[in-house]
Amino acid sequence: MLHAPMMQFIVNGIVVGGIFVMGAIGLSLIYGIRNFANFAHGELMALGAYVTYTLHSQFEGLHVNIVLAATMAFFVVSFVGILLEYTVFRRLEGRGVVAPLIASFGLFFVIQNLVRIFWGPMVHQYILPPTFLGHPTRQGIQLAFGISLTIIQIFTLIIALILVTILHIILKYSKLGKAMRATSDNFELAKTTGIDTRLVITATWFIGGGFAAVGGVLLGLNTQIRPEMGFLILLFLFAAVIVGGIGSAYGALLGGMAIGITSEVSKYLLFLNGVDSAFSPAVVFAVLVAMLIVRPEGILGGEPITKDIRRLGMRIRKLARKIAALGR
């Protein structure tokens, strides 16, 4: 049975994973449709956090609460993502994958420095009520098995679950979702079969930008709002996308959770061995390297992993038969 501290770190990892999932889904969707890694995606998360902070703090007297401010930021950052597509990335079509990759790297610096110009280099924090439903907002609430969660952590999990469920419904059952999946599988074939790929690309940027904004808000709620927050989370987002299977929204979900839990549990294991928990990113990226060696396409990339499991089972059965034959 797991010890209470280990269970606490696993639950913390699920919360962190929820934040990673918000960013990784958008990053993976854009890669699946546009076929390049968007290095500016972390800065879209930071922009969402700052827009929410401004709307919430400046219009608090008008009862613009954090949820309403985050909803408004969702649409603002979605619009920014669409604007980047129309003004930059669409103009780079047909120039290979390097040109948009370098352009996104340049936009990373542009957006980060614009954030510094408008909001300054200072660290900010969301102004939240001291209590919610009779519980302290930032203090842990004791739950079962010795696990403690704050209102903010519970809020993070609820929002992540709601948005992932909505996205699943869109991808699985709507015409847009089916068009997005078809375009991601084969862009040219989708285009020739009459799918409006331009609309699909625009919708992808809208969803990706909105999810990035929400992820930035959740990150700011659980930590602090700072200009470099987008850069600090970007490598973890790439790790989540690669582990899950780049281009797959469901892979981003699994990868985000895997990286989040690994990140938090490694802190506990390092602490037990007298090592500074600041080294936990090294453990995370060691897991990433191991994943690339064992399954380079990620959990849900390439062939379904169930085929690999079935193949492994067949090999084990053959080996068992050979061992049984030797024993006769």
C-alpha cells in the first residue's frame, strides 16, 4: 500500500498534469494540423494569465470574477492565435517545416518582451477571496487517506476535466471534430474530399489558443504570474506531447498526466534520498529519453499501443511453448 506522502505527491502530480494537459493539447493539435512545433505556445499561456490578471484586478468593482476574466482571456488569446496564423504562418505555407518553426521561435521572444513592456518584470498574484464555501482558498483541506488539496487545486482539476470532456465531445461527435481528425491524418486527402481545411486550421488555432489561455491561468493560480512563466513550462509541454504521441489530443492528455505525476513524485523520491528537489526536471527528461528509445512515436503515436501489447503477448506465449517443449 502506498504511504500517505507518496499518495499526496501523486495527487499533486495529477493537478500539475491538468495544467500541462491544457497547454499540451493546444500544442499537439496545432502540430497535427500545421505540422510544426510552435515555440510561442508557452507565451500564449503567459498572455492568457496576464490578460486574466488585468481583467480581474482592474474590473473587480464590476464583479468581473476570476472565472469570467479567464473566459474573456480564452477568446482574447484564441483571437491572437488566429491572428498569428493569418499574418505569419499562412504566409509561410509551402516553405517546409523549418520556416514556421523559426518564425514561432521569433514570436516567442516578441510576445515575451511585449508582456514585459505592458506588465513589467514584476511577479504578480491573483487577488482571491480568503475563503470559499467556508474553506481557506490557499490552505489545504484534509481529504481521505491523508491527502490535502487547496480550493485552487480542486478548481484546477474541475476546469481541466470540464474542458477535456468538451473537447472529446467536439472531436468525437461534431462535424468539425471529424474534419479536424481527417485533416490531421492526411491534409491533402482531406482537402481533395471537400473538407474546408482553412476553417479547420482556424478552429484549431482557436481551440489551441483558448486552452493555452486557461492553462496559463491555472498555472498562475497554482504558482505566480511572471514574464518567463511561458518559457519555464514550454519544455514540459513538449515532453508531454512527445511522450503522449505528437499530433494526438488524447496523447497530449496521457502525456501531460504522465509528466505531471513524474515531476511531483520525483521530488518526493529525491527528497527521501537527500537530493534537492530542484533536480526533478532531470528525472522527467530522463523518462522522456527512455520513452523515445522504447517507443519513439509516443504512447498513442503511430500504430495503436494495443498492437504492441498484443505482439508482446504472442511472443511471450511462443517463448512459453518453447520452454515447455524443452522440459518434455
